[in-house]
Amino acid sequence: MVNCADRDASKWSQEGYTLRGELDVETMDRMLHEDYFMLKIDVEGAEPRVLSKEGSAAYFSKHKIQYMMTEAWNDPHRLEYFKRLDSLGYTLQPVNYDRGAGEEMVNNMPIINNLLSQGAEAVANCCGGVVDFFAHLPH
């Protein structure tokens, strides 16, 4: 379990878990230096921080990632996270694992970009409990 919210371990605990160490966190701007075909982002609710302008603007000004699979929890940050992906040029769709494997999980799912101007409620109505999303840069 990794806690990214607070570096003071005394402020959080869970029975059966102990602090075993700390890890350094880097930004995309500092870690990535080339184009990539695909990126999976699954950082337990910190996804908006991963793609924040502060941590990724330099990367995206020079490079691209064609496809992303990302989590986006249904919380107050989700709309801004989707707007960030939209501003980077990504088309965003929910993933429906009940449709089977491969393209069927995304094909015929709504394009979330069309709902962003309508606000968080419209996005929640479209994909309220969905957590996984597929983003791609149109050709």
C-alpha cells in the first residue's frame, strides 16, 4: 500500500500495515524523454496529479503517447482530469469489461469529451461508477 497524500506516517495507519520505507516521486517531465505507443496509469486516485500541467506540460509539448488506459475515480477531481486529457487532444471513452475483450470493451461506448462542457453531473450520468477509461489521440 502506498500513501501519496501525506508524508507524515503518524497521520495514517491501517491495522496490519507498517511503514516499510519511502519512495521518491518524479514527474513525467523529468522521467520521460521520447514518444510512447501506450501508457497505463493506475495510481489509486492520484491520476490528476500524474498528468497535471505542472508535472507533464514540458513532456507533452515535445512528445506524444498514442494510447492511454487510465483509472479515474468518481470524485471532484475527475472532471478536471478529463478536461486535461481533452486539452491534450485525447478522445476519452469508458471501458466496459462486460462487452468482452479487445475493441468491444470500448467500441460503441460514449465519447466523454462531448459531455465535458455540461459539467460533472453529465459525466457522472454517463459513466458514474466506471473507473477505467481508454484515451487515444485521433490520427
